[in-house]
Amino acid sequence: MAVILEQVKSYLRIDDTYDDAYLSVIVETSLIYIDSMVGEEYKADVKAIKLADLLQLKIIADMYENRGIEIPDNTKQDRITMSILDKLSNYTT
């Protein structure tokens, strides 16, 4: 189960509808990113889906706050994101 717009707006504490179109795009894009990085085998496990949902919210928040795809050289590696990606990519059915 992917996160939905209402969950994203609650997570980001957004009350208005001004950025709904942009948020909808990054919700879809973030799920595509996760699935392309780790595959879709994780979707058979409820716990793995919860991890993926958390990761998706994190990615959406990063994309929304940064409004771009360029990563500065001085950006630290996000260990939580990397560990969840690693866990999901090693999921087997």
C-alpha cells in the first residue's frame, strides 16, 4: 500500500491545497523510485510495506522541501533511508 495524499499532507503539516498537484506527482514518483530500487517482492509482507510507507514519506518530505533533484556535495548520507532500502531490496518471498 502506497501512501496517499492526505497522509502526506498530515505528515508535512500542510493544510491548504496549493501544492496538491505537486505533492501528487512526488507521491507517485517516490513509489516508482522505491520499486525500481528494491523490486516489488516486499509488497507481500505487511511489515515490509510499513517500512516502505515510512521510506516513501521520508523521500516525499525530502523532495518537497528541496524542490529539486540535485544533491549538494556536502550532503550527508541518510542512514535510515539507506538501511530501509537495503532491507527492502533483500526481501525474498
